[in-house]
Amino acid sequence: MTRRVRRRTCREKAKGVVEEVAVGEGTAQRGSSRVGSVGAEDLEDVAAAVVVDWTALPDDAVLQLFARLNYRDRASMAAACRSWRALGSSPCLWSSLDLRAHRCDPEVASSLASRCGSLRRLRLRGHEAAEAASGLRARGLREVVADGCRALTDATLAVLAARHEDLESLQIGPDPLERITSDALRHVALCCSRLRRLRLSGLREADAAAVGALARYCPLLEDVAFLDCGAIDEAALAEIHSLRFLSVAGCRNLKWATASVSWAQLPSLIAVDVSRTDVSASAVSRLISHSKTLKLICTLNCTSVEDEQTHNPAAFSNSKGKLVLTITSHIFKSVASLFPGVVMKEDEVFNQCNWRHKDKIVSDVMSWLEWILSQSLLRIAESNPQAQGMDDFWLQQGTSLLLSLVKSTQEDVQERAATALATFVVIDDESANVDPARSEAVMRKGGIRMLLDLARCSRESAQAEAAKAIANLSVNANVAKAVADEGGITILTNLAKSMNRLVAEEAAGGLWNLSVGEDHKAAIASSGGIKALVDLIFRWPAGTDGVLERAAGALANLAADDKCSLEVAKAGGVHALVTLARSCKLEGVLEQAARALANLAAHGDNNDNNAAVGQEAGALEALVQLTGSYNEGVRQEAAGALWNLSFDDRNREAIAAAGGVEALVSLAQECLNASEGLQERAAGALWGLSVSEANSIAIGQEGGVAPLLTLARSDVEDVHETAAGALWNLAFHSGNALRIVEEGGVPILVNICSSSGSKMARFMSALALAYMFDGRIDEIEFIGTSSDSSSKNINVEGARRIAIKHIETFVLTFSDPHMFSMAAASSAPAALSHVAEAVFIHEAGHLRCSGAEISRFVAMLRNPSPILRACAAFALLQFTIPGGRHAVHHAGLLQKAGAGRVLRVAAAATTASIEAKIFARIVLRNLEHHQSGTST
């Protein structure tokens, strides 16, 4: 008897979707900066219909096109012809360079140096890129923005400053600069006398000498941010008289009494950010009272200030027109007060059209405030996802703030806001849970369209962050539907084709989460998403686990659908997934690859994917090997794949030849204290293999009976039901039947037969007991010495009596005396039909028996025991009910076995119970039905 196929249509966490849902960690440029979301097939149709001479485009159009490409694609395009090569080196294209998504080492920097004479703005990632930046020979560089520089050293920062003396803005974060000391700050001050903006994160210290050097050598310095730093000399900051904007957010070792007094003396200070610090309400009040130029203090997530405002709402009411922004204040309304006499909607206060051409000071304040808010909101979301009081903030105004920032004209603000949207909805990374209220708040406020617009812009960094936010939000089913309705599936599919790994990774994560919904699978397939996901695996076979895990996870969900599974195979998915299972060493990737192969193999009756997976070189060997992984999720998915693959006869034998019997018995022995999912799949894989008599014997000889009996004791229905199925198959062989008796299996099977909540578990345990005690075990029970034989004989006889009694009880649970009496007294087909409908176990219709098994039940109809005869007739009824998946197959086997005569005898036997007679008559009726259907 073969097992039922089990499919996993969404990720169970385990680890993910997500489902380790794929949970990741900024507004679109409007108008011409937006790229379309035309599918690949549409592009092919257009290309076939229209021949375009691209070289005939005006130079301005070519420059606009080049401006929307990263430097690598720009270089490729420039190689097309001589005129494009000249245009590709135009200074206007090289005033800004973003290297974050690409490797930047001395060799790359040297190759770009000839084009960087006019470079003014540089964005990079990692300390290696910072070390190589000097090789660009961009002497006129004005701005450097870097992240991922945790390992940056004093020497590298000093060289960077020395080679770029015209720097006006230096921003490095948010990763802490753990190896940067005050010495490097002094070098920056000495080399970069034109510095206007300095924003650094995670410094261990900024001592008086270093801050003093900034005051002495950088007379234009007006914006300083030391975020999440250790020791900062607050008094020395007061010496930077040019300072207009100051942020010490996240710094915890400041002397606030000194800071409030000294900073109040700064002659040009306009705004201060002390968010996420332990600043006291009294220090804020002093700063308000003593500063003549201050307009704004940002105190988000400052406990003391919030407590004071909660207990005394008028605490900062006498602020002389200075704004104090807190989590508990109405931020939009407060910021709107910066525009006296201007009527605007509160949620439009961050719209640049309202302040760009107004007051320059206000414009500067708003630009600074956008940056500060994006930083603080992201850090708050990261560190306090479910902090008390924050839920009200996020729902009442935090979501609206982030969406306003997504529309900022500052690129880093856009991206950080998108990252914050991806972060603040996540309740728990490990379980991939998102807050439904927060997710749907983003949806209600129009955030899905904003993020999709951002995902369609030409900046790859913005595409990645927007895709990440869409992916996380799509864990919520309502938001996922909104994403699909807004055309998000096509957009994510196009992003998954990106040559930028980060963009493709986040897009694949979005498709992974969307593919959980049954309604979205077909849309992903029709948009070309399946091919894009398979191509990702081939494109980055040695990539980081992120892109491969997300691609494999999405394919696993899609493969659970019959039609999509065909598309996965057609796109080369079987080969791609087997390649991962054979060669990848990353556990998350292996888990999703094995799950995808399991789902591909789950459609044995509908397509050839089951056989195709088994025939792929190395597939079965790899899955067998994965059952020995140290990672439980990998073992579980590998066992599930082998379970489904064992449905195919050739696969079943090939799995055994690859060492599958030994591996799965070992897994069953080791998983007794593991998760329910692993236990079920280990038992299921043994169930599938045990269909073969040779495999059944081998499982018994390998010691598989004992762990299966232990699993059969489980209180979890899926586990003990699957174990009962495996034991049923094993009990067909007399040697295994005796092992089950000797291992104490009869009481276990009796317990399932009498008390399980699963009809299938009770049914299969009853059939296992019937196999064990239909007389064949008697042929081998007398082994060894006479005393041994006598002992075994007594044990077997006692077990036989118990088993027969409970088989009878099981059969009688399906007997209704009144209904059976009416059926016995009537020759009308309707009477038998009513009984058949009442006793039919629907899941039993999925079971497929071999010719030997059917013959065994036919022989059991002649057994001296009337209880076993009734049990055999009941089993054959289940296997031949019209509409059952394998009913026609079973009817054919019965006809070959000459069962008609035996059934007629059973139906007329005077010594038979009424149940046995009625069941036999129903089986005869079923055979007539199938025979007439075949002849027709």
C-alpha cells in the first residue's frame, strides 16, 4: 500500500516565509526617472515588430538613458559604438557614482579613474571599498556616503581625507565605526578645511582635542552628527561656532547639565537632535530657555522627556516658539507651525513644494529633519519593535511619517524610510511574524503604491529597499492581495531579473511571500516569475544564502500548484534545485531546495515531475545524504522529498539502492525527540519505501520496527497515522510481523485502533493487526529451542486474542444495526449505497494496493475467523468505492484474483456476521460498476 502525498504549500518556520517568510531589512523619482514594468514577452513582441536604430538617437536621449544605468551597464552600452563611447565618458554622467552594489577594489577603482575627473559624489559600501576609493583619483570629490564600514580603520579614513581635501560632506554609518578613534577625526579636520557636514555612527570616542580640531580647522562646518557614539566631549562641541545642526542621537554618556548650558551659547545653532538618549526634561528646558537661535529639538524615544510630557502636558508650552518633538507629541502639527500663515494639510508638511522656495533657513531645517527622522525611526523600529507605547505611535503617526519620507527628494532618506517600513512591521524575525495592524496601516495610507513606484525607479539601491519592504508587508494576506492588484507581481518579477544581486534577492523574497497565496501563483507564472527565479539559481550558484534561499523558497511554494509545478520543470527548475541540493553548503538554501523538490514530486498522478526528479543525476543520492544533516529543517524536507518520490516505482528502488533504507531508519531512530514534522516525514518515507517487499524486509532487518513503534505512540495524529501506515506495510512480511509482536507492537497498534481520532490511523492499524494474525506468522514463529518456541507461542496467542478482539470492535464502530438490517432484507441498490456512504473513509480512497496485497485480502475472506473475514471485506470496500483514486486499479486486481466467487461465498455464508455479508455485497456491487464502466 502506498502513502498519500503530502505537500507543503507555504513555509513553516522552521527557520521561512518565512514560511521563514522572507523577512528582510527610498520615493520614486517621478516622471522620466521611472522605468516601465513591461514583461519580457511584451518586449520580445515589440522587438519583433519594430526595428530601431539605436545609434540614431539624439545625444540628449542617449545621455538620459545612460544616466539611468549603473556604471557597469553604462560601460557595456558605451562599448556598442564609437559615438556612444564618447557619450559614455561625458562628465555629466560621472558627477555621481554609486558603488554599493558592486565590488570595489583597487583594480576596479583604477579602471574607473579615467572617468572620475569630474566626480563630486561617491557612495560606497564596506571598508575595502573605502580603501580603494583613493584609486579613483577624484580630487574634486565633494561628498562621500559610506555604509557597512564596521572594520574601517584610522589609517583608511585618514588617507581618504588626505586624498580628497575638497570634501564638504562625509557620512559614514549606520554600522558602528568601532576602530575609528579621535586621531582619525583630527586628520579629517586637518585635511578637509571645506567640510560642512560630518555624520558618523558608533565612534568609541570623540575627545576634546578631536572636536577642537574640527572647530579650529573647519570654519564652514555647520552639520555634525555623532550617532550612537561612546564618549563625546559635549563642551568641546560648543567651540564649533559655525554649527547650525547637531545630532547626538543614541549617545548615552553625555553630561546633560554641561551640554545644555554650553550648546545654548552656540551663535548659529538652529536644531538639535537628542533622540534615543537619556536626556532629562530639565536639560531640554534649559536649552530652550537659554538658546537665542534654536528652533527645534528632536527628542524621539527619550523616556524622561516623554514621562514629563505625559504627567505635565504643558511642560514645554513656554518654549518661546521652539519646537520639541517627542513620540507623544503631534509631530505633523508641530512641524506645520514652522510655516506661519501658510495653509497646508498636516500630512503635506514634508512635501518639498511647500517649503523649497520659501525661507532658506526653514528649507535647511526641513531637509535636516527629514534625515534625522529617517535615522531615528529606523533605529527605533530595529531596537524596540514591540516596546510599550510604540504601537500607538506607529499606528497614529509613525506610519504616515515614514510614508511622507518615502516621498522625499533626498535619496538616502527615501531608502532609509523604505527600510524602516520593512522593519517596523516585523514582530519576530525567527518566526517571520508581522504585525497585521501596522501592515494594513501602510496599505490604507497608500503605501503600497508608493513603494511600488520606488521599486520602479532607476536607482538600484532604492529598488532593493522598496522590494524588501514590499516583501515583508506581503506576509500579511490582505497586503499581498493589494500588492498583486497594484501590479506588484510584474514589478517584482522584473526586479528579480536584475543583475544587481541585492535587488534580485529582495525581489525573490517578495515573490516568495506572495507565492504563499494560492491566488497569486498563476499570476507569478504568467508574469515570467518562475523562469526569473530559476535563472537566479543559475546566475548566482555560489552566491550568498539570501538570493538562493529566497529563489528556492519561492519555487517550493509555486511547485505545490499542479500547473506551476509543470512550469518550474519546464524552466529547468529540477536541474537547478538538484544542483543546490548536491553542491550548496548553506542550510537555509538546502532546506528550501529539498522542500521544492518534495513539492515537485507531489504530483505523481498529474504530471511526470516525480519521475523527472528521480531521474536527475545525483538527486536521490543528495536527498538521502541530506537526511543526515545537522539541521533539523534540512532533514525534515529531505525526508519529505523522499516520501513523495517513493510514490514512483523506479524511484523507490533507486532510493533504496542509494542507501535510503539505512539512512531513513537511522533518521527515524534519531528523531524520536525531534519536531512532529520531522517525525511524520521520517515515518512517511519509510512507509513509501516499504511498499516494495524487498525494502520492507530490509527495513525490518535494519531495525526499523522499533522506532516506528515509538512514533506510533505519539499523541499527534499525523505522526501515529503515518507510522501506522508504515507498520501496515511492514506487517505484510511475516518476519516483520513477528518482530512487531516481539517489540511489543500489538498493544501500540491496538491503542491506535481503539482510541485514535483519525479514522485512517484506526483503519491501517486494524489492517496491520489483521496481516499479523491471519495465520501466516504461524509458519515462522517456532524458531530456536522448544522452551523458546513455547514462550513465543504463548505470547503470540495472547497477542492474537487481543488483536482479534479490537479488530472486531473497530469493524463494529462502522455498523448501524438498523441500517444493516434494512440492507440485508432489501435487494434494492439504494440500501447498499446508504451503507457504503456511511462507512466510507474518504482518505482511504487515496491508497494504492499491489496485486499481492489484494490477493492477501481475498485469501483473508476464506479465513476461519469471521472477524478477519469482515475486516477483509471492509478493506476491499474502501479500496473499490467508485470515485476512489485507485478504485479501478483495485477492481482490475480483484478480477484477476478471481475474487468474485469468493465474495459471493462470503456474502452468503451462514456463519458470517451481518457486517461481513453486507460489506462483501457492496464490494461485488463496486466490481460490477467498474466492469460496466470499462466495457462502456
